[in-house]
Amino acid sequence: MCEHKNFQAFIKVNRIQDGELGPVIGHEADIKIQCVDCKDFFEFVGVPTGLSPIQPMTSPDFTELRCPIIPSTKVKKPTTNYNPTMTIVN
Ligand SMILES: [Zn+2]
């Protein structure tokens, strides 16, 4: 039985476009974590499945966290949790 002591993470950053040739409307980080020894992927707990531009979601098997991200220099700093209605600063 593996004690899961060594890990590797896989992170992809995707640009989300409005349609196939449309402008970039957002970014998303896809994250997977695997035990190096037994190759088991870890599941993300308490996160709903699917895709969303305003909150983290997981793949149907819970092993890929799909997290919307924003450039920190373009948005007012939130004081608590991320608020998807916050104002973009130009
Ligand atoms: Zn393991």
C-alpha cells in the first residue's frame, strides 16, 4: 500500500476565446496532482464538476481542477474572496 509521499503536479494555462477566432475573454489553470510512486491521481474535494468562468470546477472524475484566473495587475485587489462582479481597472 502506497503512503503517497512524493508528488508531481501538472498545470496547463489556457486562454479562453469567444468562439474559435474570437478575442481572449479569460484564462484558466488546469491542475492535476499525481503520486510519483503509485501513479494515482488525487481528487479535488468539495468542488463541483463542469466548467465555469467565475469559480473553480473539476473534471467529472474530480482529478483535474479547472480554475479561472485573472492577471493580478488588471483588477482591484479583493479584500476577502474573489468577487466575479469586481470592476476591471484599465
Ligand atoms: Zn502513491
